[in-house]
Amino acid sequence: MTKVGVASKWVDAFAKSFYIAKKDAKVYYFKAPNFTYGLLMPVSLFLAFSIAGQINSSLIVPGLTSLVILFGTTSIEAVAVVLERQTGTFERLLVAPVSFFTLILGKALAGLFFGLVLATALLVPLSIASGTGVANPLLVLVAIAFSSLTFSGLGVLVSVYAKWVPEAQMLSNFLRFPMAFLSGTFVPLELMPSQLRVAARFLPLTYSVEALRISMNDSAITATYWLDILVLAVFSFALFVTAAKVLQKKIE
Amino acid sequence: MDFAVTVRDLTKHYGDIIAVDHISFEVDRGEVFGFLGPNGAGKTTTIRLLTGQTRPTSGVATVARYDVVHESTKAKERVGVVPEVSNLYDEMSAWDNLIFAAQLYGVPKNEREKRAKQLLDLFEIYERRKDHVGNFSKGMKRRLTIAAALIHEPDILILDEPTTGLDVRSSRTIRNLIKELNKSGTTVFLATHYIEEADQLCQRVAIINQGKIVAVDNPEKLKVIIEEGNVIEVSFSPTQDLNDKLGSLNYVKSVSRLGDKFKLYVEDVAEVIPFVIDFARENRLKVVSINTVKPSLEDAFIKITGLSPEAMTIEKGQVQSEKKGSVG
């Protein structure tokens, strides 16, 4: 295949991913579980901890934003993939000339847009109310986008395993809650025991929280920030590929 | 010969269950090919294999000359699929469903709206194009599902039980549409458990039972399997359930009931008739009518599969639990 042929194939695949994401936005964004699991749960959790622990707002706001992205995107993926399989509409995607990777990417893009909207809707009033401010808005947006993409990938992976929406939510909680406590969201990493600090480095939420804290509190671009973004990108890719493989295995 | 579909030794196992067992057949370009069998016979599994929704355990299948496993994307581009249960997005309008289908199949942007309008006109849903599909009747949903399957102008249309659960009028509309599509050159692969439907629409029919193809031929040739005069239709008064009793008569191989009539599949009509008359007398029944009848495709199906016509109408779950070893 020529270079032009390969490029047009990729453009075509990406366009189809985008159409799948657009359709998901229309159909699944306003389902109730997205708001209960995606918004209310992390906000309640964080309020409880922030009141008890008296954490300062420069730690609260980025942590809460990451948490909302995690819960929001994984919730929408549970609905968008599992519900679609339950109702039979997933079949429509499987019989179409769309690769598994394109399909998974489409689902994850829907999560990405959802994460962006949710995080921005939360961040703007919260940073104004708390007086935290946003040091580098563009880098904050980049951090939100990569966090959304990674957590969407995680959500899709869980969803291709699960048969029912409650099962997907349960499986997601199995991953979300330990991550929420181990990734420096409530307690800064520096204050955690060294073993837990090592464990935290295996969790994508750690990099999301760190990237958001840096970009919100520091206007200078740091190497740590870009390393966090790179790790999130690697997590995303690995999660998409694994989800596509699992889906392929499932239909065999 | 240029075949639209070829299937060679196709087999699908789900664990210990053999859903499709070494089936082979071809579908000619431009024909309506019927895939006839009871629920649970392996029809839907075969469709899932042909449309890339699952992979075969062994064997090969091509659609529009493309291998369904190794060239699945190319094969999918040439096929339109209408599943047994309409799989449209209820939350979206009819129009948006068609446009989304067009986008998935890579229909050029300037063509999408034109084709969507044409199809909605053809299927008489244009006036309801802005309505959510969730508000549509079963018949309208089915018509829209077929429209969505045609948006990319496929060479082959695969339909799985397209008239199941529809009222008479909607069923007739769908059957007429299938005929029209075939006239315009589309190859149609029609899986059905309605024998009459297969007889009316199909140029050739494959009969599948318990995952195996038991016959492939055109309906008229299949009917020849039963020699004319080996089917008796008899009606008694008062009407009551006599299947078992009639089935135990000498020379009677099987019995089916159609309303107030019983169809007896017999070895020799002349030998059987005196037994039927004696039977009526012994059971204090009046013979209202007794005729020899021309065999139908249903009679051929019964002879080939050994199944009763009632087996074709049993719900899927029932059949699967009764016949472990086949998934349809």
C-alpha cells in the first residue's frame, strides 16, 4: 500500500471513531448513572475527606478534578459499551467495516469529550470559588484531555469484560476506589509511606493528579509535567490495544 | 461461477456445543437464497459467522469473494445486515440512524443525505424522519433497519428472520421489498423459520437442522422428494386433538394438524384410507372431508428433517433447552 493509501486508511478510521463518539454523546451522555457515579460520588467523597482532613484548596481542586474525570469517564464507558451490547446495538458496530481498534477508540473519544466537559464545568466555578486560580490554562486542558483519554481506556477495558451495567460499575469501583486513595488525591504522595509511594507510580490517577497540580499551581513548564503526560499517553495506548484484543477474543 | 457467498465445511463450537457443523453451500449472485430451519438450528450462528460477529472454529467462508476472517473489513463493506431484532438507536431519530449508518460504511458526505432521503421515501418513513425510533412500531423499525442496511448500496443483503413478530400487513410489505430489491440486482440471503416465506421468495433453499445442512435445492425440487399422493388431508367432526391416535395407525408415518384438518404423511394412500374410516367409526367421528394433496415445501421439510411443523414455531429458548447441541 502507498503512503497516501495508508494515510487515507488512517483518516478514514479516525473519522469513523469520531462518528462513533458523536453518536455516543447523543445517546449516552445524559443517562442517570453518569451523573450519580460520575459526579456525585467523587464530589461527596472529596468533600468528606477535605472537611475531615482540612486539605488546602491547591491540593483539593486538582485532585477533585482528576477524580471526577476518573469516575465520569469510566461511568460513561460502562453505559456506552455494556448497555450497547445489552440492547443489541453493538452488533451494528460489529457488522460495519470498522476495526476493533477504531471501535474502541471511538468509544474512548466519547469518554474524552465527556471528561473534558465535566472537568471544565467543575474546574471553572471551583477555582473561582476557592481562589485557587489556574496558572497555565492550556497545560491544564492538555492534562485533562490525557487524563480523560486514559480513564476512558480503562472504562472501555472494564466494559468489554462486563455483561451488565451494574457489573461494569462494580468492576470499575474495584479499580477506582483503591486508586482514589493511593494516588495522592486526598493525601499528598510525599506524606505517604514509601511502599505506597511506589505502588502509586503504577496507577494512572497519580500522573493525572500530579500533572493537574503542576499546571494549576505553576505557570512554568516542568519536565515532571511532560513525563506525567507521556505516561498517561502510554497508559491510554496500552489500554486501547488491550481492550481491542479482549473484544476480539470475546467474539472468537 | 461467480458466487456471492461460499461456505466450505464451516463449523462453530461454543464449548461442547456444536452450533454449526461442517456446513457447505454457495449463494449465486442475484438470487434469493433461503436458509430454512427451526429456531436453534444454527441459522443465526451462520449469519454471525458470515458477517464477522464471531469466528469459525474451522472451515472457510467468503462473502463477495472476500474471506470473512482474513478480509473481514472488505467483506463487511459489501454486505448489509438485518438482524432478527432491530438494532437501531431508540434515542436517535430515523434520519440520524441512517446518517450514522452511512458514516460507518464510509458513504461520501455529499451522498449520505440523498440516499437517506431516497430510502426513507422508499420505505414510507420520510414523514417520521425526525421522530425518535423508540416511538416507532415494530414494522416501521424493521423497515428502517432494512433501510440502514441498504444505505451503502451493498451487493448482498443478509436478513435474519425479517418478518418474525410482525403483523400480516407489515410482513407482506417486507416480503414485497425483498422481491423488489432482488429485482434490482441485490443478492438476498434470507434466514427464516417460515416455510411459506421461503417458498414464496427464494430461488433456492438450504434446510438446516441441528447445525447441519440436510438439503439444498430449489423449492419445487425439494417438493418432489415427497411423491404426490403420499399426503392425505382429513377433517373430522367434532374437532379434537387426534394427532397421537392418527399417528399410531398402520402406514401413517407422521401427522400434523392445520386448524380443523389433519395432514397424514403415509406410505400408501390406498392402504391407509380404510384404516382412517375404521378409526372414525371406532371413535364416533364423522369424516367431513378426505383428500390427497399436492406436497408443499412444508411437507418436504417434514420429510427431510423429521420435525413437525410445530417445531418451527417453538420459541428459541425452548428449542435450545430441548436440543442441547445447537445454537441458533
